[in-house]
Amino acid sequence: RSHLVASLLCLEGMMMSLFIMATLIASNTHFPLVNIMPIILLVFAACETAVGLALLISISNTYGLDYVHNLNLLQC
Amino acid sequence: MAYILFTLSVLLVMGFVGFSSKPSPIYGGLALIISGVVGCVIVLNCGGVYMGLMMFLVYLGGMMVVFGYTTAMAIEEYPETWGSGLEVLGGLLVGLMMEVMLVLWVLSLDEAVVVVVGFSDTGDWVIFEGEGSGLIRGDSIGAGALYDYGRWLVVVAGWTLFVGVYVVIEIVRGN
């Protein structure tokens, strides 16, 4: 009985750890131009979060809850 | 405190274990917010003041707020916290135990965690032209160069955000 939003939270955690790693690389190697990369990463992570949450809302509208075992249209 | 960066990184991993052991989404969001705050302080400790501010504003202030009310809207049941089910508690304890073992192993080595006191990595660049002397921060100047060398990247990112909003509206409309 696991939620779909738990996977979205883990995805957010991955994006945050990538942001922290890129910022620390930019600060420790004294290369300020690399600071562009975490900012752009944040922009595209925000897009991805928005689309993921929209899919979550449409799943929750169809099935009532966002349990992962509800997504079973393909049955082999 | 000398080992502040090491302690903060251990707290960051513990916060990540807190939401990756998959409690109910509200508690997972809380653990993500705490991890975000700790990660921001790590970035601040290495001299990236502008990056820490960006992370607080965009990430914690924007995306976590959206996560919070979407979770509150899409979930209605009895939320399970870290101590209620055996799977969540087991995952949390395994993660914490792995982190404790890693910390003990790192501290038992000779030169892995040392105190680095150096003034070469505080991150300020002193400029001496113009009238008097000035001071620029490396990270805000670097991020400002996004609008100089990365003009086309700004246009692409802005267009991506616009199309993303349109995609979200089309998905939520359904049928």
C-alpha cells in the first residue's frame, strides 16, 4: 500500500542532492560560471515537479487514492 | 564548531533516510523540508550565499508549498508515521544504522576528516579598479552570467516553463 507521491518526494530529494553537489563543486574549484548549472537544474526540476503533481492529481481524480497498485490497466 | 560540515552532511543523509523509508506523504514532505534546510546551510558554509538563497526561495518556498497542498488535497486517510508500521520503521532503522556505521568507519581513519582552516576558500573576489576597492561574491556573479553568456538558455528555460504550465493545465483538465 505505497503512495505514488512517495516516489515524487524521492525524485525531489535526488534533485536537491544534485543541486547541492553542483554548488559545492562550483565553490570549491573556484569556478563561478558553473553556478549557472544548479540554477538551470532548479528550473527544470520545477517543471518536472509540476508535471508529476498534475499526473498525481489526475490519478487521484480517477481512482480516489494514489496507491501504486491502482495503476494496473496493463495485465499480463 | 570545527566539524560542522561533517555533522551537517550526516544530518542531511539522515533526513534523506527519513523520507526514503516512505512514511505517509505529509511526513515525507516534512523530512524533505528539514533536509532542504540542512542542505542550504551546507551550501552557505562553503561560501555559496546566493545559491543558498535561491534554494530557499525556489525550492523550499515554491516547490515544497505546492507539494504540501497537493498532498493535502490528494490524500485522505489515516497517515502512517515512522513508528506505526513495521516496514517504515525497519527501513528507517536500517538507513540510520548504515549511516552510523559509515560515520564510525570514517572517524576511525587517520586523515579522512580534518579541520581545514584556510582563507583561500571564503569565496570573495576583491577588485581594485574604479574608485577605491570593491568586493564581489563569486556565486552571484556566476549566476548573473546566465543572462550574458547564456541568453539562449534563458529563452529556452522560459519557454519550457510556459509550455510546462500549459501541459499541467491540459493534464488536470482530463477527459
